[in-house]
Amino acid sequence: MLVNFTSINRYADRAKKIVCKAVVNEDANAKLIRELKDEINRLRDLLKAEGIEVEEGKIQTKYNSILTSLCVCVQETLAHFLRTSVELGPTQLLG
């Protein structure tokens, strides 16, 4: 009976040393896509920490409304200038 007990102990010691490393079967393209999505999320978090909100395909900052207003103002001024130049003609506009 002692021989059987020793054999069981040796088996148990060998079983303790078995290391199981699970590997996910993942397509190389799927892995690349997953890693890139993770990188995008990490970069979004960095931008958010700096006060820059990121939506799908858009970056919105606290200055967006100011820039939008400025663009509208410039467009209106340019449109007014063009209307005036057409109405007055080039000689009256310069004089």
C-alpha cells in the first residue's frame, strides 16, 4: 500500500507543475482591428482629459462656437463686399 501512496504523491507533484496557458484563436485582421479600436479609445480619453470632446469623425472644443461665429461673420462681410462692388462698379469702389 505504501508503494501506491508514493505513486499518487509523485503524480500529484507532477500535476501541480502543469501550467495551462490559454490562447485565444483570433484572426490576425480581427486582432489588428481590435488593437486599433483600443488605441482610438485611448487617444479619445487623452483628448477628453485635455478638454477636447471627440465625436465620431468630429472634434469639438470650447472654441468651436467662436470659430463658427467668426466664419459666418467673414462670409457675410465678403458677401456684402461682393454685392457692393457689383452695385458700385470697380471705379467707384476704389475712389
